[in-house]
Amino acid sequence: MQALPINSLNSSATVSSICDTVTKIARQHGMDENEIKRFIEPKEVIRLRLSPRLSDGQVHHLSAWIVRHSDTLGPAKGGIRMAANVDESIISALAMEMTLKTALIDVPFGGGKAGIRVDPHQLSPDDKQVIIRSFTNLARRHIGPEVYIPAPDMGTGEKEMGYIKDSIAYGEGHATTRGCFVTGKPVVLGGIPGRHDATGAGVVTTLQCIAERMGLHLDRQRVVIQGFGNVGAVVANELIKHGATVVGISDVSGAIANPNGLDMQVVNTYFKEHQQLSGCPAGCGIDPEQLLVMDCDVLIPAAIGGVIDASVATNIKASIIAEAANGPTLSEADAILQQRGIVVIPDILCNAGGVFVSYLEYTQETQRDQWTLSDVQQRLAQRMCQRFDTVWQTATAPQRLREAAMGLAIEHLHQGLISRGLLT
Ligand code: GLU
């Protein structure tokens, strides 16, 4: 059983590896070759060239992509990634992952993704705004409640989603959009309470579920988290509330560890002040390469894809891996983890809380309704537990959750294809 390796060095190998995995599982689930082809190839790939003039006075030429991988079950849904290394195949692979994720978490969306090739860390807030507005202007006809609905992903957040809504609404001479064109917006602009924390909260719910199933106590788990962005920071702070001990954490600036547990208050205060973890006095600085193989019970990759390769997999000490990032485990590593009896909560289940709450935001905006934070938290916890239980019951062993999750998603898509009939 192969994992979804996103961001690995060879992106064409990445995509073919995903396709092989999906093809294998699709065949096992009785899909014929035509159905498999319609599922494997993205339905639509749009390449854009942005030419914004930035604050240095120069025009910058940036490549961007929108991939609508599948709309069998509904409009394509997925975030906009801003990173220096995105390309068409990575965005396509991530879009396919969204198709599986929305099918598994059972929301009426397909899968899509957008990418803008630029390093967001090198941009001023104003330049970032200019780029996202330039993207929106060019992408305008490909974005809509029935076509593709963007959301935050790596390098973008609620601010950018607010600018997208503003560009589209005012571009049409209206104060607001007709329906939901983008999710993950600031609450004041029609976003939903709890969307910011939703992915991290969903990760923690899957950990609570697995702990219960495996007879473990979250408050006795020693946890390592790679990444301190929107997802990693929420997971770390939530887990502390459940009594777990965070023994190691990292961001792009470096990694820190403390075998007795990091004081998250110190970490949060330091991060707020310095915008980085490196130098934080809550722990000792360690080699970020060593973080993933540190002594711990639970490992949570919550940053980029492709970080667990064969050698990391051989040396991991954790007995549970919760894939908060998209595609953190390479296929070669997945086989090793399985052999070693390490239980992996697969990304399409583990981090699906974000897109589930995006769906709630979509319904809120469509119905011109207002949801409370507790409504959102309750619906999110309920859905994550329900889908976790289904995956757990379907899996032939705790080490085979990925296979079960992907099988369920593919089966759901198969039903969608059949129900739409020949013209899909
Ligand atoms: N970027 C997030 C993901 O990878 C959220 C997508 C969404 O809400 O549409 O799941």
C-alpha cells in the first residue's frame, strides 16, 4: 500500500506513484479502466501567468495553476498554495488528494487546488496582497460556488481569502458575492467561527479516537510536532489541554526539544514576539533532521510533504503517526512503517477537519445564516469521529488505515460516477 508523496524531489514520480496507488485500489473496488482514467487524470488544468508590479517598482512574472481534479461529487474544493517549489504536477497531486479527502469526509465537493510559485516568506504583506489580487483577477472565471472554491493552504491564510472575496465582490460592483466563492475568510467577512483552528482540532479528534480504540491515554503521550503554522500550533496547544506532553517541535527556523515537556506558554509568547521558534528558551535547539526520529509516542508531521522517507521510517520511535500535513509519508516509507507495526492516521482522514468546516462555511454563506463556534465544534467532532470509526472498522488491521480510507473514498467516488451516468 503506497502513501501519497507530495513535494518529493521528483514531482513526476510523485504523481505516478499516487496514480499507481489509486489505480490499484480502484481495481480492487471494481472500477473499470474508463472510470479509472476519468478519475486519475485531472478534469481541468489551468495555467496562469501573473505579472504584478511589486513594491520594488518591478513587474514580476509568476506562474500559477488551478487544477480541478474532479467534480463528480460537487464543485472542486481545495486551498491555494503559495510556495517557491510548486509546479503543475504537485498541484495536480494535491488536487487528487482533495478529491479523496472530500469523498472520505463525505461533503458534496470534488477536489481542486491552486498554486502560485513564489516564496511567501520573501514578500511584504502589501506585495502578498498585490499577488493574490492579481491571481484573483486572472482566475476569476474559474472560481465560483459551482466551479472551484479556494481556501487557505500553505503560504496563504484568512487575510488572503478576504482579499479574494473583496476582489470578486467589488469587481462585480457588489458589496458581497452571490454565494460562497471562497472559504477560510475572516469571520467579519462571512467566514465561520472555528475555521482557523479546524484542521488542528480535527487532528486532535482523530488522536482521541485512536487512543480510545487502542486503549491509550492522551495525557500519557509524549508528542513531537513538525511545523508550527496554522495546523501545528493549534495541535500543540490543544494536546497540552488534553494533558499530553509536547517534547519536540519545529518550524522553518529550527527545532527545539525538551524531554520533560516544552512549556507551551513560553513557546507561544516567544513565537508571538520573534515569529520563529529558533532560540526559544523552552527547550534546547536540535537538528531539525533529528526531530522526526526523536524518542516519543506520537509523531505529528504538520508541515510539508515527503518528509518521512525510508531512512526516517526505519528510525522513527513513535508508535502512532498522525498525518496533519498533506502527503508527509513517501510510499517506500509507508511499507516500512507497516512492517514495523507503526499505526498511521492517514492525511485524507487526519487533516480533513479544515475542508469539513469549509463546507459548513459554504452552507452558512449560501443560506445567509450565522453559525456559532460551539455549533461548528460539535459538528466537526461528530463528523471526524464518525468517519474515523468507519475507517477503523473497514481496516483489516490498525496498520492499514490508509488503505481503508482510500478504499472508502474511491468507493464513494465510484458510486458518484455510476450515479451521474455516461455523460460525466
Ligand atoms: N488546504 C486545506 C486542505 O488541504 C483546506 C482546503 C479547503 O478547506 O478547501 O485540506
